[in-house]
Amino acid sequence: MSNPISDPSTWTTGHDPVTEKQAAFLEKLATEKGVDVDTQSMDKSEASKKIDELKSSNAPSSAGQAGEGQAPAPKTISDPEQWTTGGDPATERQQRYIAVLERQAGEQVKVDPNMDKTEASEMIEELRQKTGQ
């Protein structure tokens, strides 16, 4: 599904950093499709193209739209230990989510500012299990 208005690579602002809304939507689509994306390395144009690609993808969706006989996509996108960006610092979004989950689990909020993405992802998964999410 292409943008009917114009090719994103020709946008005046196409090389600007990805917007917060684009990143959130792209991460949601990637989770539904069971793929890994690194929105931090994308610009607006690349994010738009990736969104279009994922929207038109035939990969299973965990949003309840899997066809008959298709299993929903797994909750875990991939093993965080295998991520190429796993050693990068945890995102602010990951750190905020950890704090929310820690509160919900009745734990003291203790987000480590030096945590990497892999550690954050593993902590999120552990806390989600504790809180039943």
C-alpha cells in the first residue's frame, strides 16, 4: 500500500527524525507481524515506507486477524540476546514501562539508567509475567 500523495523519499521533511507517532505505530505493527524493527535508526521517509510494507505484509497478525488455520504470532518477537541493537542503551519508553510494571507488581521502582535494550526487554518480560500481562 503506497502513499497516494507522494513518495516519502521526496518529502521535504523525509530526512527528519521519525516522529513519536510513527515510531509507536511502527512498533505496534512490527509486534503484530512478529518482526523486529529499529525505529531509532530511521528517518520519517524510511519509517513511512516500513509502515506501508508491514501493512501490506502477509505475515500473521496477533490482532485477531489471522486467517483460518493460522496460529497467532508469538508474543516474543525474537530473542533479545540476538538483537543487533541489544547492547544499545534502553529507550526511555522501555524505562518508563519498567517503572509502571514495577509499581503494578508492588515492587520498589529501581530502573537502572545504565541498562541496555536486551536487559530492559528481559526485565519487562519478567515483570509482565509477575503482573499477569
